[in-house]
Amino acid sequence: MQFDEMGLMPGKVLFLLPGTACDYQTNFGSVLDRLGEKYHLVCVNYDGFDGSDLIFPDMLTVTGKIEQYIKDHFHGRIDGAIGSSLGSSFVGQLIQRQNVHLDHGIFGSPDLDQSGRFSAWLQSKLVVPLLTSFTKGEKKKAKTREKLKSLFEMSDETADKFMACFGNFSPESIKNEYYTDLLTWLQDDIHVEHTKVHFIYANKMGEKYLKRYRKYFRDPEIREFDMQHEQWLLGEEKYTLPVLKAIDEFMEMPV
């Protein structure tokens, strides 16, 4: 595991937890400097995505390592954590397990999918090979690049960085991450005193995700944005600036 601390050292402590098959450098690269101007950032790379030879074990083992770091370095309490996509599952677990305390849990347009073992196994068998193969060969790269640019309004550079994530890491780590995320369930109606839950809702994902957010958490604050999944992290200022403003407002709310 890699925990890099940067930004405003006397500032509020904000953990950044990347999504599927990503490191924080790629996932949050477009906003690190601006977040670092206001917050003491702790940027996390999980086992298997941290440049080591380790393989990602499972979501709960990694959650335990994040909790231990918070206990060891911040006396078990931090101001906030942002989870990008799958990273939101870690935010949810940190809140639900109550082994450490977060004042603010910020969920970056997650799907929060959950399933049984057979369904999770089947989905990982189908999806993971796609994630690890679409960057192999120049024709596939070019085709994938154009799809990403069309869907998310990415630049060529951002699309290449996004694709590089899936080519940089062990297929076994990606499989374990994807599979165990589906098996890592949240309870219904989670409520922890003095913890505020915030969702960045990308409305182009569809309204079914709103129901999930309200199902798992009691009275979450949901901010709606006219964008695709995590589009604010892909370099387009018209998406990035409103979400950064919302994060600042979240972090200022009393708990």
C-alpha cells in the first residue's frame, strides 16, 4: 500500500481513494494541485496498484490497511475521504465499520453494485478480460481512444492516460479488485453520528443510482451534475469546477 501525503499540511485531512484499476496519479491527476491548495491530502494506491509486486487481495483487507493508517497517523479520525467510483466502496466501508471516524464521506458517482458469489464470478470473467485487452494493439487502442473521447469529451492525452491504467497493472489484481468489490456489501440505512454523507450524482448514469444512494445511507446529501460517470476528473473545466466547489462546501458543513 502507498500513502502519499501532500498539499496544505495544516489543512483538513482528505483521503483520495481511486477507482477500478487506477492509481491516484491518473485518477485524481487533474485535480491534485487544486485540492492540495486547500487540504492535507492523503493519496492512496492499493496493493497491486502501488508499483509493488503485491497482488490486490480483497476489498476488506485493503479497507483494514486504510483504517490502520488513519489510526496510526491521525488518531483514528479524519476530516474527509473522496472515493472515485470503486473507491467509494472503501468510503462506505470506513463509515459502516466504524473502526475509524470520517466527518465527511464523499462518493464520486459510484454504481455501488453488489451481488452474490456466482454472479460476481461470472461478471468478472466477462468484464475483466475486456478491461485488460482493449489497449493491446494499435488498432484497439485507436478505437478505444475514439470511444472515450466521444463518450466523455476526453482529450487524446487524457484518453491515453485512462487506457494506460488498465495496461499497467496485473490482470490478477484487477480481477480481485473487481470481483471482491461486488461481494463487499453495504447495509441499508447506514447512519453514523457526526458523519455527513455526500454523493456526486452524475445524472447521465441514470436515476436507479439515486435509489441506491438513498437505500444504503440515511438522508445523504446528493448533488446532481449533468455529466457522465466521474467526468469531472477527466480534465474538462466545465465539469471539474462545479464539483470542486461542491467538495469545498461539503467539507465546510458542520457535523
